[in-house]
Amino acid sequence: MQTFKVTAERGTSGIWVLECDELGVVSQTTHLDQAEAEVVEAIAHQSGLDPAEFRIEVTTS
């Protein structure tokens, strides 16, 4: 199973910016605990994989 790394960085407005550099995916969320749910569809689209075929690892910076 493939793992995609997503970096979450809190912006000045309090919104979390989510980036998966490997795929060029960028998203955002107001709550860090929702980060995976916010990027899963974009990662699936960019990678061509079904969400059941990969994991997402979110780290903060």
C-alpha cells in the first residue's frame, strides 16, 4: 500500500494549508483532525488510485 505524505501548516488566518508535494496537491481545512478527509479525493484523482489503495500521513510544520 502506498503512503502519501501531507504537510499541514497553519496560515495567518487560522486555516490549515495541506500540501502533498509528491502529487502537487494543495487543500485546506479549518480543523486539523479533518485534514485526511479533505485531501483524500484530490490525492485519489491525482494518483489514479482508489482511496482504499493508499494511506495518508499528515505531519505539521
